[in-house]
Amino acid sequence: MPFIDIGALGFDKSSITTSSWNYMFDKVTISGGSYVIVELKNGKVLYGKYGCNSFASDGGSQEHDLFLEEAYVDNTFKTSTNVAVYINQKDIWTISVYNKNILKEEVESNE
């Protein structure tokens, strides 16, 4: 599965925001959502959808946290676990953001 550069998602790399976290999740929300892969510091990997019912806190004086409205069993994003997931920033190692339209086309072509 190819990683989609933020430029390919239509993100402008120059912005007036308080953090790259805020910028990224603002643009993901505006674009209609994305699939995300979150690698945790303990080695676990979470697969989810960041959409209109998801939330990424802007931090302020607190840590950033992430609420994904839907979780999946693997990186095909075909089988939902039927649960949402909350992730505290202190547990996050990396976040990969995928354009859900490109990923959907790839999944459908593999069926």
C-alpha cells in the first residue's frame, strides 16, 4: 500500500497554525477524512478511520489526543472491529495518513 504524501492530499505546506498536528488533522477533516495507521510506542499498530465523528485535540496546555471513529483489524481497512478508539499522545510513535479514495480503489482492485 503506497504512502500518500500530504501534498498529494492537497495540503499546503505553508500554514498559520499552532502546530503540525493541528494543521494535518484540520486538512484531513476538510478533505472528508482519511484512513490512518497509528504505531504505538509499545509496538502495537492501530488501523482506523479519521472522519467527521473523529476528534484530534488541539492540545493547548494539554497533550494532544486522538479519537478515531472506527477501528479495523488490518491495513486493508475492509473489516471493522465495530469500535472506536481513543489514543493518548504519549502513546503514539507515528501516524500515517492515507487518502481514503485512493486506498478504496486499491482495495477494490485487489478483490
